[in-house]
Amino acid sequence: NAVQLPAVVDLRARSELFLYNAKGALREIARIFEPLYGQKFDHKFQKIRQWAEATYGPDDALTKLLLSDAAWIECVIGMRNAVDHPGSGDGTLFLQNFRLASAGPPMQVAEPTWHRDNEPPRPIAAEMSAIMENLLTLFEDLLADGLMRLVPGGPFVIYEVPEAERDPSIPVRLRVGLANP
């Protein structure tokens, strides 16, 4: 019996390019600290987190935000570093295209996965979607926090629109309103 499996053409090149661009997006996001706080960090979010904690304290919203996003940020940077420096401290990036998960019956096809040394394989497509969402919300949250710190106690607030109330054609997550209407 023979089975012809689907495949993502150039899976390695596409995955590596995605990680390169995700790391570049993190570098661009980190640039927000220079105009808003007068601090320059490149893409070193560990240093940003340490600065936020030293400046505002461990219970500050910015510190908590950076701490809550630390795991996925470090994962993206680590995976990209594994591409640039395979076998280094960040390990090696392993990819698997579609493959036969079970010869059945019924036959089961496993989706493409990626992982580094000693990590379980994770679905690439779902993780890429999560990373893109995380990049967007990280930037929005950092911008909102920075803008609110420019004029503390000012007439405006930034609030999150509940997901159930967002228009799917224009999914606005944050809005600006008056503090005391």
C-alpha cells in the first residue's frame, strides 16, 4: 500500500523566515520604550522586565504584563537563536512536515510540528497564529500603558472591549474613553 501525504513546500525556509520576522517584530516593539520612557533596549525583553520592576516595582501593571509575556517571547527568541546557532545554548530547531501518525485503520496524518532539543513537538500553524496574536496584543498593551503614564490621572482611560462585543469585521480590542464622563 502507498500513501501520498500532503506537504508544506519549503517548510524549513518558511518557518525560519517566520521566526526571523517575529524576532524583528519584537525588536520593533521594544523601540516603543525610547520615545515613551527614554530607554533603549533593542529586543532584550529580560532587560526591559528588569528595568520595569526596578523602576515601577513588582506589582506594577507594566512589570506584570512583561512577566506574563516572558515565556512566549523567550521561546520565539530561543527558536530563532537555534536557527542562527544550532547546537548552542538554545539548542537546534527540529521540524517535521506532514507525516503518517497512525497506519490505521483509520489512517491518521499528523500536522507539521517544530521543537527544540528536549521539548515536545508543537503544531507549527497554531503556534504561528498564537505568536502573531501575541505580538499584536503586546504592542497594543505596551502602547496603552505608555500613553496612560504620559498624563497620569488625565481625562482619558484606555479600556479593553469585551471579546463578545467586538465586531468580527473590525475586531477593535482597545478603546479610549473619558475617565469621568
